[in-house]
Amino acid sequence: MDVSMMVTPDIASMSMAMAANKTAQDIGVAMLDKTLDNFRDNGADMVKMMERSVQPNIGGNFDMSV
């Protein structure tokens, strides 16, 4: 039994597994990044809503003439 024939498939399968793992990790990071962006947007919207509830007459309407 040749040792080089036993090692080669293991290296190839390990390489494929590592590539699949990296792809899954990249997808996970991208999803977490998108989730973080959504949380930031929702937080900013909530701050605006809270400011309007405290002082509803300020900043609600804007009239502009040039």
C-alpha cells in the first residue's frame, strides 16, 4: 500500500472542507453585518420617534420658500 495515495485524498477532502467552511463563514459574517445595519437603522428611527413624542411641535413640519 502506497502512503502517498492515502494522504492525497485526505488533503483534497480537507481542502474542500476548509473552502466550504470559509464560504459558510463569509455568508455568516455578511448576514451579521446586514443585521447590524438594520439594528442601527431601527435605533435611529426609534430615537427620532422618541424625540417627536417629547416635543411633538418641533421639527414635525418644514415650510420652505425660495
